[in-house]
Amino acid sequence: MTIVKASSLKPMDITGKSDPYVKVMLLIHGKKVRKKKTSVQFNTLNPTYNESLEFDVSIETLDATDLIFKVIDYDRVGSNELIGCVGIGAHFDGINRDHWFQMYENPRVPITESYNLRETIPAIPCASPSLTHKTLN
């Protein structure tokens, strides 16, 4: 998959900006199997990544696979802070599920989708339950 960009992220630093990166977790049968992350984009609310992340998944487990995308603010001092998250895969509803199966049915064909970030994902808490207003492409 390719992480393209995010826009209108929540400012997390006292400068009114953030230092965001994206952490992607691969879950199979609900268990975290692997994680990867993008580079940190410093001092921006509209980062552009254009970074490809690859996971090896067997055809037999694709219908039990999910991806969790967390956009995180990198902090040099203290702990990193969650900006928002989104999940796609077999265990989600609506476009989050449809997008997964479009990719599954069209291997190696780029299928682009934009998502609004949330502070939680059903059954997979990221932070608190309120909806946020950020976009990840």
C-alpha cells in the first residue's frame, strides 16, 4: 500500500503544528502480526508521504485480515501522541470493508480512498470515543 498524504490534522505542538507519521498495523484473526511506519514529517498539518509499505499476507488469510492506520505526532521529549486512526479490512463496515475487498479483487492495481480519522475504531480503541475531523488519503 502507499500512504499518500494527510490534510487538516489537529495541531499537537505548542507551535500550532504537528510532527506526524503513520503507523500501520497488520492484524490477522484480530491479532497484531506486524507493524510498519512512515517517516516523520516535521512542522506540518498537511504532510505528504508518498511512501509504500508492504506486508506479506497469504491468500488464505486475506478474508481474516485488517489494517489499522494510526497517525501519530512525534515528540522528541515525552511520549508520542495519537492524532487519529482508521481501520480497513474484512472486519469493518461500509467503505472500510469495501475498499479492502476492491484491493483484494484487483491485486497490484492502485485503488485510492480517503478516510476521516477517528479517535477510536470499533472494538479497537485508539484513544477516546469522540469523532475527529481530519483526513488521510
